[in-house]
Amino acid sequence: MLLRLTKRFTFEMAHALPHYQGKCHNIHGHSYKLYVTVEGTTEFQGCNAIIGTQAGDPSQGMVIDFSQIKQIVEQQIISPFDHALVLPREGSGDIGSVTTLGGYPANLITVDFQPTTENLLLHFARLLDGKLPEGTRLHSLKLYETESSCAELIL
């Protein structure tokens, strides 16, 4: 049977939407919540799990070890994007090479798209593509930009 596992991640990130007419045109930040849902199958073994297999092996009753999801998502998304400023390359002038802003260190990420929640989800899905172990696949991503606003990508 197909099973789905979801792990939640939180990170802080700032962005600006230069092609938007409104407050979000300006640099501002959010406390993001990212829900990563992975699907796969496992074998129900009860007390008869096969000794000597690795955690996350279907014979251990796991689709994937939650620590594997954490490691992959931390490396691909959380580590680079947490406390970063994300701006579209187009319209940012020469800011892509800036390492300080106003004398402060800058974790600046420039992207080839307007960094809306929807576009970030699509980008995050590409970053995770091919990184999950064999026998599992990314089912969905849900990104909360605020407590009451989110976007969801179902793959």
C-alpha cells in the first residue's frame, strides 16, 4: 500500500517582488513553514523485521527514515535559504555579487523568477528532484508564508 510521510521545516527569509504593485514590492521577511510530503511503500512485518537492514528499508516498516528527509531538505533548501534575502536576478542590477548591504553581511540569493510563494515551491521541487532514495518520491510541498496564507504543490 502507498504511504505518505510529511515533515515540517521552519525558516526565516526575506524577499522582494519588484514586479508587484503593492507592499510586497519592498524588501520584507516571513517566517516560513515548509511541509514536505514523501510517498512510497513498505512491508508490514510486525515483530518479524529483517535484522541487518538499514533504517528506511521497507523491510523495517519504513517508507523513509524521517532523518533522511531532514538531511536532504536541510541541505537543499533550509541551509541556503534560511536568513537569506531572495531577489530576482532581473531588476536587481549588479546586486547579485554583493556580499554586504549597508556594511552588514548579506546572504543574498538571486533567482531567475519573481520569488513568490508559488514560484518558490516550484523551485524547491526542482532542488529536491532526484535527491530522495529509490522507492520514494516527492508527493507534495506546502509553503506557509504567513500563519494564514500558503500555497501547495502536488506533484
